Amino acid sequence: MTTVVQDSTMDQASLDQEQQQQQQLTESIAKPERVFDARQQRINEIRLKFCVRDEFPITKNMIHSDGTLNQDYFRPPKGAKAEVARKWTEKERELLIKGIEKHGIGHFREISEEFLSAWSGNDLRVKSIRLMGRQNLQLYKDWKGNEEDISREFELNKAIGLKYGTWKGGCLVADDDGLVAKAIEEQWPNTAKAAPVGSEDNSSVSTPIDEDIEME
């Protein structure tokens, strides 16, 4: 009799433990959901406050009245043509080289108009950085060359970059110690003329920090 009572007590204890574990599991699942719901509610409130602007009537249909996004608002209009994916191929590379040979570095708008209309002047500037192997193209302003010339410049720039640890992302970048600038000056002895206006020392090469210099 005592054994039966003990077994019954143990079964009840096991059942209670199992129920407790199940409850803990349920709470652990529900808690993240509650946190998510609160966060989403806050996002909806922010949208209601800032997304719809009276001065921009087009935004009136951006969200629903509860702050959730109106997905139809973000879909392309009917009849809209999908943007054609562009791919830089060997043919485009050859045309860029042809453009550089004719117009020179820095005249990317002209190259775009004549040879690569699907690519903007800034697109071609970035492609030319990879082509020449130098982040700052300012010293190449008006420089013209064929594929052999470009290949030679690329290898010279790569050699400098590897020597001083400044070959980054496939192109030569400036360093804080001026070693790259000195190496470029030795590579191109006449580059001193490219020093910025107002520079007190016109005997050194300038390598501007801003690699996005517009040269057109």
C-alpha cells in the first residue's frame, strides 16, 4: 500500500514538473512576440507621425490608417518598363580604352556620349580607376594612351602599391607618410606641375584625399 501511494505521488510530481516546463516554454515563446509587437507598434506610430506630409500629397497613400505600410504604394506603376541590367564586359572595356585613347583621362562625359551611352561619366571614372590602377586620377588629367600604355601604367601603380602596402581594392591609394607621392614623382618627373594652386612647395606631388574629383 505504501508503495502504491509513493508511486502515485511520484507520478503527480512528474506531471507537475512537465506542466511547469510546458508553461515556461510557452512563456519563452510568447515573450519575444510581445516584444516584437510593442516594437512594431512603435514603428507604426512613428510612420503615422512622419511619413505622410501635407506638403507632399503623393505620400498620402504610403501607409494605412494603423501605420502599416501600403505595399501597393511601393509597386512599380502599371506599364513601367523594368530597368535593363547592365553588365561590364570585355567589349565595354575595349570601348573605354578607345575613348581614353581619343579623349584622354578626365573627359569621361565625352567618352560616354561617343562610346558608352549606357554608362555615365562617373561610371566611367570609376572603371578608369580600376583600369589605371590608381585611385586618384588627377595626375592623369588629359593623359591619352592605348591598351599597352594603360597596362604599363597599371603595373607601375601596382608595384608602388605592393611596395608600400597601399594596393587596396585593385588600385593604388595614398599613404600618410607621402611615400606614394614621392614614388609617383619619381615615376613621372614632370608631375610637380600638378601641385595645387597656392601650394608653397611646388616641388612635390599632390595626391588629393578626395578621390571623387570631377574632371569634366
